[in-house]
Amino acid sequence: MDQLREQGQRIEQLSTIEHDLIKEVHPQVGEIREGMGEMIAVVKENSEEMIAAVKESAEGVSPAPLEGLREPPNGVHNPGNQREPSPSA
């Protein structure tokens, strides 16, 4: 019976320590969640502003000037997946 009582006391001590740790950490978790909420809001706001700016700057731009960029002139290094000019050309 003495061993059982000692074991019960050790469990109570550990339970008290665990409870104290949880009380200490719990407010920090709330603060972290609040901080994350603020960060998410800022990122969304910035993203929406960037999308609006890109759309605004793209208005009135013709895709025609980009067509000439698809094939490099002969003799120019071709770093992408574009096909190389044939040697007979």
C-alpha cells in the first residue's frame, strides 16, 4: 500500500507540473494565432494590390511585340526548350 501511495504522489506531482506548463504555453499559442491572422491579412491585401497593378499595366499591351521573341535569330545561343536552327539553314 505504501508503494501505491508513493506512486499516486508522484503522479500528482507530474500532473501539477504538466498543468503549469500548459498554462504557460497556452497564452503564447493564442498570441501566435493572432499574429498569423494579421500576416495572412497583409499578404492577401498585398496580393490583391499586385494583381490589380499587373492587370492595370497589362491593359492596352499588344501581344504582337512578343511574337518575335519566340525564335532566336540564327547564331544566337538558345538556352530554353526552343528548337535549334538546322545546320543547313
